[in-house]
Amino acid sequence: MALQDIVIIGSGGLARQIVGLVEDINDNRATYNLLGFISKDPQDEIDGVPVLGDDDRLASLRAGYVLGVEDPALRRLLAARAEDNGLNPVSLVHPTARVDRRSRPGPGAVIFEGANVVYGARTGWHIIMNLGSIASHDCVIGDFVELTSNATVGARVQVGDDVMMGMSSVILNDLSVGSGATIGAGAVVTRNVEPGECVVGVPARPLRKAARQGGSDDR
């Protein structure tokens, strides 16, 4: 069976972590041919993976793509560029992750070791679920959301687009989190979170409310 050609857009820490994810998937069942990184990095290769060039190279490729950057605004921009050039998103699921057959991860999902997408959970495009994270039953998670290691979205929770959940943070059942919100590491969310809010602590309290600005261009 022919392997599917893919590229990783970005070359920072997340992108390099995705290389290991692809390798683990292929060790379990040969599936993907990783062509390299799409990146402005001047190196010819990183950890043995070729750097193919910046976004201008997308037009010449016939491959699937995976987003390897974390900032939601930049992820949206890069996804649009890739798709404008005819590339389609690829979802990557680690062999040790559990994705219930009645759940619906969206296109471009990146799901790492030990993550759990439970019965009836639905996610939008390009979600990142890092090590040990959980999307509980019947939750709905928007586009370009990141659950960092051991973050948990409770049952029937509604999470908007572009939300960032810090390590070991928890959103309790039946709550909603507005688009662009940030949940600090270790926070326990016990009430609804407004769009753009940053909440921290146990129980989680607002730290600020402001639209996130574009982060570092980790490409």
C-alpha cells in the first residue's frame, strides 16, 4: 500500500514533537511519508528531517499537511495558505490514544499519546490534544483549540474556537468557554468563561480579558 505524503508546517517544538508522532504511527502501521518541514528556518534539515522551504513552497507540493505551530491566529493563516494551494489537512492519532468510534474529531486533528476522545465528543478543525488530555462525552470543542498535557474538558462542555488550555487544567461538566479564552495551567474552571478571558487558579478566576495577539512566528 502506498504511503501518504505529508508535510509539517512549522519547525519549532510542536512540529518536532509531531515528527515523533508520525514515527510512532508508522512503527505501528506504515502510513505516512514525511517529506519535511515547511519553515523559514535557514537549516537544510532539523533532526534528520528536511526543511523544504517557506510557505512559497506549498504551491509545488502534492501532499497532506499538518500544522506544527501553536498560536491560533497563525495556525488559521497557515491552514488557509495550505488549502489555497490545494493541500488537504491530515489527522494524526497516536496508537495509544483512544478515539471512540462514536466521537467526531475534525480534520487536521493532532492527538498525542494517551489522549482520550470519549463517546459523543466533537471537535473542530485542527485541534491539538497533547499527552493524556481528555475530551469527555458529548462535549463540543471548536476550531484551532489546544489541550496541553493532561488537560480535561468535562462532559457536555462547549468550548469556542482558538481556546488554549494549560497543562492539567480542568473544565467541569456543563460549562461553556468562549472563543479566544485561555485556561491557565492547573486551573479548575467552575463557571462559564467569557470570550477572550484568561482564567487561573482553583477555582479559576479572571486574570485579564483581551484578545490574544499573534505569538512568535515559530516556523
